[in-house]
Amino acid sequence: MVNEVSQSVRNTLLTRLGTARAMQRVASPSIVIGLGSTACQITQHLDDLTSGWSASDRKSLGFLYLDTREATREEINRGSSFIGLTLPHFSNLRDMRPWITECVPELKHLSLSREGALGMLANAGVAGRYNYASIRGHIDSLIGEVCPYYEGKTYLRIHLVCFLGGGTIGALPVLLAALAEARGTAYNFSLVLHLLMPQRGMSRDPDNSYPLQLRNAYSIIQFLRAITGVEVGQGKHTGTDTYKITVYPEKTVLAIGPHFDLAIVHRAPKDSVPAQKAHVGRILENLVSDATGTGSDLWARYHETMREANNKTDARFGSICSKEVSLLDGFFNLTARKYLQTHWTAGNR
């Protein structure tokens, strides 16, 4: 009798485990893009977290890494899509070429002394323009893989992770332009920006490099504000959310807005890189898992906000911080529990 009960309990547990493993996590195909060394580490962390997911969920996920450091290629999983934002040699540059003068009016300001953007937005801006064709090719390829058009899938979500204080963030306007071109095809997608704020305690040289990181963050935030078409201080939508960039070799790209659907500002709960990686990686995991839990609740709330917005400005910029996202799990559980305790009575069933 004891053996029969034990076997019954064991079968029940195995059935539940099998159901949990087979549970679908990803409802909408997603691509996660890491721009810069810090963002690539977080994207790699998420890639590792999802390695145990089902084959169907993994098939609906794509990862793309971009960095000016070629060494990052060796730090990510083999077989992952990596774009080295290599800087061109001086012999390939001409003062009158718009794709270079648009970013660096005087070529002497372009530092090519060693690998990486060196904290300079101009370096990454030039590298992004120089490698634009590769960026577009990888984006189109990944979209086709995670969202096969022949299967009738035409909608996906893209999560773009970037550190606002780094030099590689200078390539963000180019990457957004490439995504705007991809959005103009048969596919439709929503774009979520994950913006990592500089933190003094995480800077290698707080007295010298931290102010430069704040400068980079300010410059990019001003760019994002400008391309949203919102008049600063007035709260009016100007309608000018389209911009142009010139890429190699002298091709003009018209980036038509809106350029992002949601912006989430991330600040690590502790001044350490491992804490930042775990914090942002967990939030990304929750949002990518949009078939259940926090991800499902967030997107339901987001679309409800879009529907009920009184004007275009409110609809586009109901952005939230990562602290609010991390609290969503407890918030929805607590709300459901209170509802059951106060409203779910015999008369209301």
C-alpha cells in the first residue's frame, strides 16, 4: 500500500514537472541586442539563463552583439551573431565624405590609437556608419530566423540594451536607423530600450571617467528626446520624429519614427558589475517571457495605457524604470490576493 501511494505521488510530481517544462514561455518572438561591452555581458547572461528553455522557446529568441572591442567576440557564446564595429583606416576617410563629417567634422578628433571606442561617441558613430551594411544584414537575418514569414509570423519584439555612459553608445543613432529600415518591411515590431545609467561606484576612475560617462549619457538622452518629436518644456508633439544619417559609402538613410515604444532606465541596486548583470538580466528574462507572469502583465498594462492615453505624447512616453518592473511580480500577486480576500465571496461567484 505504501509503495502504491509513493508511486502515485511520484507520478503526480513527474507529471507536474513535465507540464512545467513544456509550458510555453515566449508568446511573441524576441530579439535581444547588446550594444557595447557592458550590454553584451548582460545579453550573454540572458542567453545563458534561457539555455534551459524548451526548443520552441529558444527558436523564438535571437541574440545580437555589437561592440567596438573585438575581444568581446571571444567572450560570448560560439555561434552567436557578433558585429565588430571596426573603425576604418585613415586612408579610407576623406574630409568631404558626409558619412564621416556628419559625425566628426575634423578628422583629427577621431582617435584610432587602440581598440574600442575609448569612451568617445564619435569613434562608435563612425564605426557604426562604416559597418551599416553588416548591421542591416544581421538584423534582417535574425528577424527571418525567429519570426519566419512563411509560417505567418510578422510581429516580434526587440530589446535593445545599452550603457548610456560608454563610447559605443555613439552608434545608437545608426542602429535605430537600421531598425527603422527593417520596420518598413513586411514585419512589424515593438522596440524596448534598456538604458543603463552610469553609477559613480562602478566607474574605474570616479574622478575623471565618471564625469565623461555623464556627458555621454546626457548627449544620448538629448538625442532620444529630439527624435521623439516632443518639444522640451512644452510637452507638445512636433511631429518631427524622423531623422537622416549618411552611412558608408555615401548612402542617406531616412529613419522614420517612432523609434522606440518603451524606454526602461536601469540602475543597479548595488555598485558592482555582477549585481548589475543579474538585476538587468532578470528583468529582461521576465519581459521576454511574455506568455506568462510579469512579462504578460507588463505588456497587457502597456497596451492598455496606449489605448487610454489622452494624447500622442502620453501614449509614446509612458516609460517606466526598472525598479517598477522588478516590483511587478509582487504587485500583481498582492493585488490578486486582496481581490480574492475582499471580493471573491459566495455571492459574487
